[in-house]
Amino acid sequence: MPKKREISANKVSWSTETIEAALKAVTSGESIRKSAARFDISFSTLKNRVKAGKCYDPSLGRKCVFNEDEEKEIEEHVLLLSKLYFGLILIKLRRNETGS
């Protein structure tokens, strides 16, 4: 049996208040590395927030490729082709080779 490896990374283990407190500590003269260790925040996260000069909510996951209108248009087009018995494989859909 393969071993089940526990995930050791805690994504977004900090709160907005913690980031704000760490930013205040950095602006008062403490180093970014010491503030990150003291508030238990990733160094790179705190460095990016200091560089931006503000605290913003985290954005996890992938960014959307299409907006909602484009997705709806593609969905309607695929359903129309399906009703016309036009077989459409995923590779052709990705390449936009629908034949129309």
C-alpha cells in the first residue's frame, strides 16, 4: 500500500488583522523577516504586501480564462452543435475548430 503523505502547507493561515499588525511593525522599523516570523506569516507574502503598500484579501486558485458571457456563449454553441448531431471532441473545441 502506498503511504498517504500529509499535506504540510497551510494555505492562508493568517488573517487580515494579522497582516495589518505585521505591516505596522514593518513600517515602525522592524525587518520583514522578523515580522513574518513573529506573526507566523510567510516571508514572501509579507514582502509582497509591504511592496504593494496595502493589505488585500488572498486570491487562491487559478484565474478565469473566460468571463461569464463568453462561457455562456460557448455553452450555447456546443449545445447547438450537439442538437445538430455534429460530433465535437474536446481538442477541436479547445482549438475552436467547430467547422462552422
